[in-house]
Amino acid sequence: MICSVLHSLHLMADRVKIGTAADPLARMRQLQTASSHPLSLIGTIRGGRAVERAIHTRYAAFRCSGEWFHLSTFLRNAIDRLAS
């Protein structure tokens, strides 16, 4: 399982979804059908639900709803470090 990070950018908000998927690109396409805003995959991190939970806990201050987080500069930099 891979912990994937999806990015949604639109006029009202800059959000990132942090979740797990066996196939992150397929999951992004699935989510795209329900979103009126373009989604893009901005990174993947090896790991499963435990890694996902740890990231959700670490960055809980940025959570806006469920697995969606406000993409601050701080969180973006953290994602870049974790995904590299």
C-alpha cells in the first residue's frame, strides 16, 4: 500500500488529500469524477495506514475535513521532504 498525496487547487482553496491507495493514479481518477476542480498527484510515500495515521496526526492543525488538509507552505515543504 502507498500513502498518496493528492492536490486540489482552485480559486477558493488550496487543499491536499492525504490517504492510502494501492494504485494512487487510479484513486486520483476515481476522486476526480466527484470533483469539479482538477486534481493532481503531488507525491507518494511508501507505507500504509499506519504511515497515513501518523501523517494525519502530525499535521492535524492543517486538517479541514476528513483526509483533506489546508496546503500551507509548511505542509507543502513537509510533503516534498517525505515524498523524496
